[in-house]
Amino acid sequence: MSDPTPQERLAALRSSIDNIDAALVHMLAERFRCTQEVGRLKADHDMPPSDPSREARQIERLRSLAEDAHLDPEFAEKWFNFVVAEVIRHHQHIASER
């Protein structure tokens, strides 16, 4: 059996990347489904849309996980901050509808 050509290897790698991207989208959708429920719970009980102490703990946790996974912790923190900003926006919207 011969080694794959560079084009075959590239196609295989891109196929894996496409599968990972699909999994990430589905995981993010599930995460946002959960955070929408959190937003409704917070709105129903007059809780603030953000929780800075939890966010700080999560950043520490994700930075540690990133280091263990050989991923840039700065990137992990930027990703988390981007997601949290969107979650807070959703929570504010849910609260304004109540």
C-alpha cells in the first residue's frame, strides 16, 4: 500500500476539520440551549444577567484546560469572553421581555 499523495492527505485532513467544525456547532447550540434556560430562570427570579465571579472562575478553569490540551490559554479566554458576551446579551433580552 502506497503512501497517500499530498492532495489525498490534505483532503483527509480537511474532512476531519469539517467534522470537528460540525461537532463544535452542535455543541455550541446545546450550550446556548442551556444558557437560554439559565436566562429564563434568572429573569423569573430577578437575578442579574451576568455573574462576574462565576465568569472569573470559568476563565481560570478554561485556561488550565487549554494548557493541559496544548491550546493557547489566551485564545481559550478570548473564545470564552466572546461566548459569554453573547450569553449575557441573550439574558438581557429575555429579562426585557418579562
